[in-house]
Amino acid sequence: MLSGTIPYEIFNISTLTSLALSGNGLSGALPTNFCSGIPFLNLLYVGGNSLSGRIPESISNCSYLMDLDLSANKLTGLVPHSLGSLTFIERLNIIDNNIITGSSSLELGFITSLTNCRFLTTLLISGNLFNGTLPSSIGNLSSHLERFAASYCGLKGRIPDEIGNLTNLIRVPLGSNYLSGNIPLTVKHLLNLQGLFLDNNSLSGSVTDDLCGLHSLSDLDLSSNKLSGSIPQCLGNVTSLRRLSLNSNMFTSSIPLGIWSLKDLLTLDLSVNSLTGFLPPEVDKLAAAIYINLSINQLAESIPSTIGSLRNLVVLSLARNGLEGSIPVSIGSMLGLENLDVSFNNLSGSLPKSLQALQYLHSFNVSFNDLSGEIPTGGPFVNFTMDSFKGNVALCGIPRFNVQPCEVVSGSRSKGKKIERAMFILAGAVALTTILCFLRYRRRGVATTGSDEIFSVSWIRSSVPQSAYRVIDANLVANVDIEDGEKILESAASIFELAFKCSAEISSDRISMKEALAELEKIKRRFLG
């Protein structure tokens, strides 16, 4: 590795045509009389050093220069307009320096000077301190321009409509700037475009169908903007898409059904929006996908079992939605899965034992759902901590998960079922009480009552309290402890007796509904112990 300053003697070798010194530890400044001694230079690579100072105006003396790489240095000052004199230049790379714009209008004026470079195919200016706007003259750059990169360089204002004139553009990284306004409709003219990166800006408005005509587009990144409205349905027709990132915007409505037909899509990130609807069974058509993030939306209903067909998936995040139902057993077939996050939903049921087969799973989060049952202990679960399961009160297992032992939960569940059955019986008794009271009070408004009513009331009265079991279906107290069964019958008998007080023949013997309610509360408290 070379270090120190560039020996100036090298710039006096008149026959020199190529100079490649990239990736060394060179420092110092480029000579002010640059190119005066090497007039036939056509390639200069000095990127990846620690060169400082300005780009010399005299660089225009290298009139045969075709390829200039000054990237990843510490160059300051302005981009000299004299670069426009390099009429044969094809590739210009000044990425990752400290270069500024000197225009009083804050436009990147050097771009206007580069419109004279009719053979320019690559213009890379990312990672500088321009803090200015793209001029409309960008549309006058070479018709051969294929790559224009201007990310991380403080660009402001709108993307000029004239960018649509650069019909040979293949990749346009403009991410991590301060660009605002709408995405120009003129991008529909960039028919050779393969990558459009407008992420981390302040773009607003909707995404129109114009992008759907870019049939060579493989990378579309509009993440972290202020875009709103619906995701275009026609994006499903852009079968060339490999990576689609629309996360961290304000998109609404459901996910277009066509998205699920993109069988060659590798990455899908629609997280942090306000998307509604559900995951359809057609999700299994994303056969090539390795990354799917739909977290922080408003998706509802259940996770389709067909999702288990995505055998290439490495990351799946469905966190912070309104998903319901159980975790599909089929997820255990996604053997390449490394990261699974379904936290903060309304999922219920148990954790499928099939998940133990996911040997590469190292990040797992099902916290804050309504899951129950035993936490699996095999496979990747050996390495998980309580953070993966918290907020699911009915989960049980080993102590390190900070959940109840399954024996305690099982006992509580058994007791709960007994109480549930008993309360069902008592609810039936209350319902019967209500009917009897209704019939008695109804009788006050009619002349006669039916014989069936009189028979039913008399039969129940004769069976309570000594033979309450004659009134209650025997199946409802089957398979319960004798003590519990007696307690149920005792409580039911008390409620039936209350019914008789409520429906006494003589009005002075009847209790009020307020008194009946108080009596029911006492019976309930006695039953629950």
C-alpha cells in the first residue's frame, strides 16, 4: 500500500495514458497544474485515499480523459465547471467527499456544465455536501447516460420533470435526501430503468400507474416518504420486480392482489403503513421470496396455511396487526426461516410443535397475543428467552421463560371448566326463574292461564329442593366430583326456590325484582366459595 503524497513527478510523464492509484493511503492535494504534463491521460483512478483540497480547474487540460474516479477522499470546495470541457468523458465518480455547491441559487450548476459531455454514461455524485437542488438542465445531459447517483448529498426541492428525458437511465439512486413534491409523471419515459431508489426523502402525493409501464424495473424503493393513497393495482404486472419497498409511508386500502402473483419477487416490505384487508391464500405464489415484512399495519383475519409453501423465506414479520386465529402448523415447513415475528396481534391457540424443525430460527417473537398451552422445548426453542413469549398469560413451560408451569395451568384449566359447566347450569336455572316470573307477572294481565303452564310450575315446585336433579339434565352434572355435583344441585335448588318466591300466587308473598337480584348475588357468592 502506498502512503504519503502523490509524487508530482508522475504528472510529467508525457506518454502516460492511465494512472490507477486507488485504495491506498495517499494524502495531500492534486497539483494545481494538473494534466499540463500528461496531456494524453484517458484514465485516472485515485479513489479510496485521503486526498484533500479542491478538484483543480486545470483538470480540463486532460482533454482525452474518459474515466475519472476521485471517490472516497476528503476533497472540498466546488466541482469545477471546467469539467464540461472534457468532451470525451464517459464516467465521472466523485462519491463520498466533502464537495459543496457554490451557486447562489443553490442549484448544482456543474450539472449544467456537464451537458457538453455528450458521451457521459455514468455520473456518480452521492455522499457530498451539496445541499442544493437539481437543475432542470439535468434533462440535457448525455442521451447515453445510464447511471445517475445522487443519494446522501443534501438534495432539496422537487425532482425535475426533465429527468424523463434521460431515456437510457438504468439506475437512479436519489435516496436519503430532502426531496419533496410528487414523483414526476415523466418517469414513465424511462423504459430502460431497472432501479429507482427514492427512499428516505419527503416525497408526497400518490403513486400513479405510470410506474407500471416500466417493464424492466427490478428494484423499486419508495420507503420512508410521505406517500399516500392506494398501492397501484397494476404493480402486479411488473413481473421484472425483485425488490419492492414501500414501507414507512401513509398508504391505505388493501394490498393489491396482483402483488402476490410476483413469483420472482425476493423482497417485499410494506410495513409501517395503514394497509387493511387480509393475507390471501395466494401468498404462496411468492415462491422466490426471502424477505416479507408487513408489520405495523391494520391487517385482519387469520394467517393462511398456504404461507408454509414459502420454503425460501428467511425473514417473516407480521407484527402489530390485527391478525386472529392460530399460528399455522405449516410454518414448520419453512426450513430456511431465521426471523419470525408475529407479536402484538390477536393470535390464539397453541404454539405448533412443528416450529421445532426450524433449525436456523434465531429470532422469534410471539409476544402480546392470546396464545396458550405449552411452549415447545426442542430445536431453536433451546436458545429463546422470555422476551419471545411475554404478554401471553396462558402460555406455560420451563422456568426461564418466566411463565407458569404447565401443571398449574392444567389444574387451573380443569377447575375453570368445572366452574364454566356449573355456571352454565346455574344460568339455565336463572333463565327458568325469569320465565316463571314472566309467566306469573303476565298472568296479572290476562284472565286465564294454560294448563301446561300450571303443570310445569307444579312439577318443578314438587321436585325442589329435595329432587332438583329431576329438573336438571343429568348430562350436565356427569363426570364431575360428587362434592361439585352436590354444590351445583344445591345452588340450582336455591335459584328455583327463588323463582317460586318471584311467582307466588298471592301478590303479598311475591318478592320484588330488586330483592330477587340481591338473592341471586348471595347464591353466586356461596357457589364460588
